[in-house]
Amino acid sequence: MDLTNIAVNTLGGVPTSLGEYSGRAVLLVNVASKCGLTPQYSALEKLATEYADRGLTVIGAPCNQFMGQEPGTAEEIQTFCSSTYGVTFPLLEKLEVNGAQRHPIYAELTQTPDADGKSGDIQWNFEKFLIAPDGTVANRFRPRTTPDSPEVIAAIEAILPN
């Protein structure tokens, strides 16, 4: 299945797909507001603003599957992200990333192995997938790899279209 054609809704309920970002690199991250890794929002926002003109879009996918760490409504999530971390990058509707109700985007993404060659389920909040401008998955970074780590920056810079 072509990742860019999979239908999904924005946090505001508007239908979209990753195809909307065709020709751009995308860093797709499952996010949560009440997680020990939530401060990664700051680094994600910095990437989103610093690399936007070079062809990167950061997208957050809220997920409540890990110890209920994203319990809020769409409005609560948006308010938290913008007021606490100044998030301006797009957010998707709350998605399931593992299990029987896993969203089709994550059914595709979880087939991608990480740096250790392991694919499969999302381990926790803030797992990152770098999608190349042609829609292929370029890299998978586990939750504790911060968005501003050297390996993430190098991977992003290697596939930027501009």
C-alpha cells in the first residue's frame, strides 16, 4: 500500500493524507501530552521551523495507547501543544499505533526496521518515522532518540529536497 494515499483526519477532523506533503520530507511522530518524553515537543517544533524552508514537515499523531498518556479531546490536545510548547506543526486525529485497531498508516510504518534491524510494534510515545519526499520510509527512530540528536539531524539533511 502506498503510504501517501492512506486517508487520515487532522486533529480538527479535516480529511487529509500524507500525499498532501508530496515532495517534502516528513517526520511523523506519535505524541502524547502526559508522557515523560513530552518535552520532545520543543525539539520537534524547532525542527519544524528551522527546516520548513528546506522541505521538512513535522507531523504529530496523538496516541493514547501507552498508559493513557494522551487522554484529552482534540481541542485539549491542540491547546496544550500550542500553549505549552508553541507547536505550530500539523497534528493528526488521535490514532492507535499498535494492536487490532492500528491505523493503516502505522500498519505500513511498523514494517520499517529501526537502526538495529527491528521492525514491529511502536515501543512508546514519540517514536519517529522519517518519510522521504517520494513517500518511502527512510528511517525509524525509537522514542528515546531525541528529535535533535545527531543521527536524526543527519538523516533529515540527507533527504531534504531543498
